[in-house]
Amino acid sequence: MDSERDAEDLIAEGAAASVDGWGFDWLAGRATEERPPWGYARLLAARMADADAALDVDTGGGEVLAEVPRPPRLLVATEGWPPNVLVARRTLGRLGATVVAVTPDAPLPFRDASFDLVVSRHPVRTDWAETARVLRPGGTYLSQQIGPGTMRELSEAILGPLPAPAERHPEQAVAAARAAGLRVVDLRPATLRAVFHDVGAVVWFLRKVVWTVPGFTVRRYRPQLLALHHRIRAEGPFVAYARRFLIEAHRP
């Protein structure tokens, strides 16, 4: 198979595979990413075991929350992307969780002080005022968030040079949390190596993690994808770096 045909087949494969939910099993054997050192799933399980009423914001397909071994008495999750809502309801049914479809950027549809624990893994945007509002006094917010310039190397491989990131800095999250009346008790940043072994994995990732290349389509960026395919063939796997940070805050 010549290189050009190989590229087209890989691109087509990555373009056809489902990206519903928030699992990344499709990338097995094709791409890897280091895990943050703090172990979010372990921290989540510990907090959930001690909670009475908990909310998971932007649950995706519920894949991470579903691993909690001891759910609280009341467990609610929100999701703003309709296909993921259906996936999450199937995934979280065994936990007895309620999955609420929400409109992005709208206020949380819950009463004040409804939860003693609010969590979110990779939220699209954290509404700190709403988070503080739905937390009970003494409650906890725990979140693993996307850091500034995450996967920048991949973004630039498709888009060309980009300006320095202006958003998603941990310090900005701390300031916003404090402005909402929360007390930040933990903040940990991490830079994590991600490796893509073929351009099909790149296509699938860009379709799923849509903020990496906003407006991505195969048709629009085919020349850049072909160039990346040839680069991988000539130089080996493509390496980028995911930026993450863990933040924990309490409502006094």
C-alpha cells in the first residue's frame, strides 16, 4: 500500500468511528497519554464515599463517575451535549444517578445549598458563582481541569503558530473561586506527554476534543492531515503535551 493510500484509509477510519460519550478506548494501541499524578478517580471515590448529596458537572458519558464504588445517597450529573446525555443515563443507571440535560452556560437547575459535594472532570467552563450557590456550607468542589495551551503542539500542527494562551491558567481559577466566596485548599498543575502513532488517531481525537482545533473537519484540514501523516512516517509518533490542574475548594 503506498503512503498516500495508507493516509486516506487512516483518515477515513478516524472520521467514521463514533465519538459519543467521553471514553477514549478507541485510541488503544494508537495513542497514549500520561495520567495526572494525583489520581482523580481515586480522589473522586474517596470524596463520594463521604458525601450525602453530590453533583457531577459535565459528566460526559458518565464513564468516570460510573467507577465510584460507594455512591452517595443522592447522586446527580449534568451534561450539555444531547448524545452524551443518553450515554450517561445508560452508564449511570446502575448507580441510581439522575442525569439532567442542561443548556451550556445556563444557571444550574438546582436549589441553593443542594449538595455537599460538587465535582467535575474537564469542565467546559466552570461557573464559580453557580458552584458556590449550590454547595452547602462546609461543602467541597473538586475538579480536574484543562490547563493553558493543552495539546498546543497538535493544534499548531494543524493551524500553524498560535499566540500564547490567555485562558485556563490555574491562577485564574483560584481568583475566580475566591471571588465566588470559596476557599481554595489544593491546587496542583501537571504537564502530561501524549503520543499519536497514526493520523487516524489524530482525526478521531480532534473530532472528540473539539477545542483543540475549533471547527475541525477532515475536508477543511486534509492537507495538514496528510502532511502530519508523512511526518509520522518519516520521524515516528507525534508527541504533544496535555496540561491539567487539580483544584479543590471549600464553601466556608
